[in-house]
Amino acid sequence: MWFVPYIVLYIFTVATGSVFFALIGGLWALVVSIWLAIQLGQYGSTPGMRLAGLKCVKEGTGQTLGAGLGFVRGLIHVVASWLCLVPFIVDMLFPLWDVKRQTLADKIMGTVVLKVPVQGFSLTPKTTA
């Protein structure tokens, strides 16, 4: 859902060769990324995580991360993808063999992703618990 405007802007960029559409697409991606990081930090889940029945919390306390640390957790994933495709793939596949099912970003941030009841799609959670 979030990527549809980005794809449209990318098509406009390629079709017209205009930098304007590329800048708007980059701005869109940045705004959506920040919004998702804030959702993760404040509520422990993004709309996609609520749909899948997942919640990210601090490992020791079970509390949500807060908006700032939610952003940092997302940034770690982005940095891994910028370094090279291999670190990003290792980061995303790490839960397959890790005892706590953590990505490398989760290990760095001290977070775990828990299975919770599915809420269905919502822009904000129905409950914060």
C-alpha cells in the first residue's frame, strides 16, 4: 500500500527524466519510513506487523521502544542494506537459526519480536497492550 505512490513517482521519473519526481519519491519514502518507525516505537508494531500478529518490545522489560529507538532500529536495517546485499540478507534471515528469533538489528537494540493476537489492518492499533 505504501509503495504504490513511490512506484508511480518512479515511473514518472523514468518516463520524464525529471528530477522533481525523484525528489518527491524520495521524500515520500522518507516520510513513510519515519511514520512506520514511530508506529513501531510507540505501539510496538506497524500496520503490517499488526496484520501478521507481531509486536516488537525491549527484551528485558517488555516495553515498547519509543519513537527514537524505533527509528534507530529501522536505520540499522537500512544501513545493512546499504553496506551490501549480503549483510542485509543475513540480517533478515538471522531469525531462522537464532534461538530467540532475533535479527541482527534486534540483537543490537536488545529487542525481540513476539507473536500476539492478529488485529487486522489498521493505521493505529486498536489497543496498545
